[in-house]
Amino acid sequence: MELRQLEYFVAVAEERNFTRAAERVNISQSGVSAQIRQLERELGAELFDRSARAVTLTVAGKAALEPARAALAAAASVGQAVGEVTGLIRGRLTFGMVVGCTLTPLFEALAAFHRAHPGVTVSLLEDGSDRLAEGVRAGTLDVALIGAAEAAPADLGSSTLLSERLVAAVPPDHPLAGRRRLTLRLVAEHPVVCMPRGTGLRTAFDHACAARGLRPTIALQAGAADAIADLAARGLGVAVLSESMAPAYADRLTARVIEDADTPALLAMVWKHPASAATRAFLTAVHREWPPAG
């Protein structure tokens, strides 16, 4: 039994698909399948039920999953322990990032971390904030940049990088464009274009509306600020963005802070305790480029 076989087994179990697992571990699907078959022969039991469209664990597979994860974690901790005393960090860092993120300081931090620690293989995954936080809890992600409302998850280590108000952005000829003050009730009188559920910005907007008994019509949803702005510029709804997003679209949208949207939208790094040496080094690189919000 080899560690790589356990790695492939865990990847297939978590992805529930041989193709996605192969992409995750960067080998061919046939290679993953062959190694899993060899592992099953050594264990004397099938680990997966392959009869359905989604691959599922057999009873034996369920029994093997947590010990396999523990074995991989133990192997990783050997390298981390040596790295602690030698100053040489090796291994893998799996970083999750909220969909649509285009923040230059974050990419600068990734580049600086890669230069400083070439022995660490960095994997990047984009997803919704809720799924990213679950990935950190489950151990499939080491650290993630998520959007949140009001506060980062209390059960995870966190560092808030950005906390800001919500704004409504509309074309110059929109009825709201001429108003000096905007409230949630005024915004809710029009169709809204915003981020999907599971993102910090959407959660902040939903919380603020619920607190005032408002149920706005969400006309369209998009995972990237550029898409939201483009849709709003074409008259398809009022864009709900954060303060830092809005200036990029000032040439075509008029933005106003929504004054009674009290729940701030946050961007935060989250990780599970205890953080690995690679995670701690990555957080240091992030904070050097992007100091935590006061």
C-alpha cells in the first residue's frame, strides 16, 4: 500500500468522480483507476460502487476513508515537522478563493509565497464562500478567502481583510440615479442584480433586507462584479455591489451607499487550527501585501 494510492482514494471519495479526482491529483483517469484497483486488491475489498453515475463508497470504503485521511495527514506532518526546525517548508498548500475574485494584492501574495517557498505545491480552487468554509472544516482546503456578512465563521481561524458597506449602482438615466440618499426600501422597489447565495455580499444584502421585512425581486445573479455591472448598465436591474467594487464602473454606473444596510460585507481569510507551517507562511505573505482591516 502506497501513500499515493491513499491520496487517489481520498480524492475519488471526495470528488465522487474519477475524472475530477484525476484532474485534482494531476494524473490520467486511467492511472487513478489502476491505482485504486491495485489498492482494492491489496485490501481484499471494493472501495467504490461504480454502478451509478456518481461514484459512491462501499461499506469497506467508508471504513477506510478516515484512516486514509489520517495516514496522509501524518505523512504531511513529517515534512512539516522537519520544516519547522530547518526553515525549509515543503508539501502542498490548497487555497480556496471566492468566485470572481480579481484582487491584485492576493495574487501578489501568492507569487511572493511561491518565490519564497518553491518546495510547496500550491493548488487553487474557486467556489462559493459557504462551500469554501466547509472545505476548510473538512480539511480539503488549507486556507480560503471567503466573503461573509458581519463576521467570519467563529469555528475557524480568521483574518478580516476588508469590511465595507453595500452600494446600489444604476445607469445615469435610472430613477435612482438622481437621489442623494438611498435606502433598502427604495432599492427593493426595483429588480435587483447581485451575487448568488453563499457569497458574503449576498448574505449581507439578504440579512439587511430581512431585518426590515423587505423581499426584493432578485432579477439576475452573477458570480463576478463585472457581470453584475454589465447587466445593470443594460437596464436589467439595480446592481448591489460593495464600496470597493463600484469605482471600476463609474464610467457607466452611478453608485450610492445604501444607508440603512448596516450589515457589512467582509472578505476574510479562514483556516483550521492548528495551521500548518505552509498555511502560516502563506498568511504572512497575504498580510504583508494586504494588512488586516482594523
